Amino acid sequence: MSPDIVIGEQSGVDALIEQWRRYSTYFGNLNFQLKGMEEQPFGALVATASFSFTITETSLRHVFPHLLATSGAEHTGFGTEHAMLWTRLLGRRLDCRCSLRFQWDDSAGRVTQLDWKMDLLTTLLRVLGNLEDVNYLLEKALITPTNLIKDLPTKAE
């Protein structure tokens, strides 16, 4: 793996390891099941898989913190309209289809880019049952479109 591997909006092995740490810390019972691999032109390899995990309280606090009602920077508890989402998600097992695209650099003999696509939208729609709730959940979630988990906002933010 290249020391400056590109993953979404970030780069570097440390960034990749930090994402693995966040996923394994914030979600419960992670399971990655490889379904297939396909070699593509220009040194790319695409792996299709199923990625399943359990939504925990830690998941909700670190990935979906907007479900907590806030006053200033202090959490004061659940907002009534959002408590239902929290309750509906807590303990749920999500099973998402995903694909990983590894870009190989022949001259360096290393993977230089990793693109990860996960169908979280369809999975959440199945669980929550409507686009309005899914939109609210993902709109302020601390997960990027490239599935990287962002830092929690600081009090100054």
C-alpha cells in the first residue's frame, strides 16, 4: 500500500487506519463478506461485498449526533421528533451492499487509491420506511458521501 494512498477526501495510511478504528469502535459486530472480485483495465480491481454492522449508542453519538437535542454545545437529551429515530435505529443490524475499488500502480508495486461505495441509503430506507427520515438522518450525519466518518464537532464549531 502506498504511504500516500488516497481514500475519499483523505490520504495516507494513518487516515485509512483511523477510518478502520472509527468503524470498529463506533459500530458493533462488523462483518465484511466478500462476494466477488473483478479485474478492470488500468490496474484496478473491484471487490463486491456485503458489509453488515449493528447500530449502537456509540454509533448514534459519533455518527448521528444531531439526533440529540442540543442547547449551545451541551447535549441536553433527546428531541421528541428525533427520539423515535434514535429508538428505531438503536440495536438494528444493517446489511449494506458495497464495492471497493483498488487502484494499483505497477511502477510503485502498490495500491495508490481505495474507493469505497456503500449503499447506506437503500439500507436505511428499508429500516426507516420513508425518505423523509432517511434524509434527516443522513443530512447532518458525520459520514461523507465516500463513507468516511468525520470528526465530532468541537464546542467552538
